[in-house]
Amino acid sequence: MVNLWVRRVLVLIPLVIGAIPSYGVLAQTPQLPPAQAAPKSAQIDRNGVLILIRSALIALDQGNKTGNYTVLRDLGAPGFQANTAARLAEIFVAQRRDNIDLSGVAVLDPQLTVLPQIEPNGMLRMAGFFPSVPTQVNFDLLYAPVSGQWRLFGISVNLGQAAPTAPNAPSPGIEAKSAPTTKNSPPTAAVKPTPAPK
């Protein structure tokens, strides 16, 4: 996955990673001092992690369903709020168009691939996925400390396979044929006529 946090921008950016749609937002980040060390583990309990992850993704889901991203924007840190609700609507237009449903994050437990950590710039970062069928929701979140609270600073969401899938072995009499596929369409197969016995 492309490291979203390396890219420093003032405006929101949509990302496309390979064939999987990815939707991301990042506020401008402060310059990193050159002498700081690697990220350190964050002192945050499981409930705090769940609240942060779910509130951000549920706000995004509600924005996608209503077309109104005011709540998502207002949950953010001042750097994130520099973006308008209309700009957020532009960024997540593909999720709305594809009717992406993130409501499962309210009841599923996330699997973290990046445990909560404090980045050298003082921000909290965590990443992971919500396993679901037929697709899983992958996320990467960045929070800034504002008045003693963690406020959303950057968000990246994309959809992926729920589990690794092996390619189908062709059956006798079936020839694999490549065809244009969309993100959720399986490869097609055509039946090859079997020669008649002589």
C-alpha cells in the first residue's frame, strides 16, 4: 500500500491503489524535526481505539449515504476542517456512486495491522481492516491532539478481498478467457466444445 502520510498536501486527495478503489483525505501535516526517532506505542485502551475508528468510519458512511459530509468535517482537527464539506463530497463521490456500505464497522471488530502509535510529529496513527463478506474494509487513520482529545486528521479507506482466493483450475472442456472485469466481477469462462467421438 502506498504510504499516504508521506504525501503532504493542503487539499484532500483521492487515491487509487492498483485496481482496488481507495478513498483518502489528508490535511496538511507539520514539518517533521530531522532528529526525531521512529514511532512509539500509544497508551490508549481497546475501548478508546474502537471509539476513534468507529466514529470516523461511521461518519464517513453517513456522509456517503446522505451526500452531507459536515459531521465528518466537524469531527476533524483544524487542519482537516480547512477542507469544506463540498470538497469531501468530491473526494468520496466514487464511494457514493458505488453505494459502498460501511455500516458493518458498527458491529464488527477491527483487526489492526498498525497498532496505535505516536508518530514523530506527535500524531496518533492506526491502520487495519474490518473482515466481512464479500469484501473487507481497509482503513488507515491519523489523529491530531486538540485540546486533550484525538481529532481526525487523515483518513484512507479502501475495499479488498475478505480472504485470499486461489485461482480456479480450469475443468476439462472449459477454457479460461480473459474479459474486462470490474472490482467485484469474477473472471469469465467459456465452454469449449468437446469433439464428437469417431
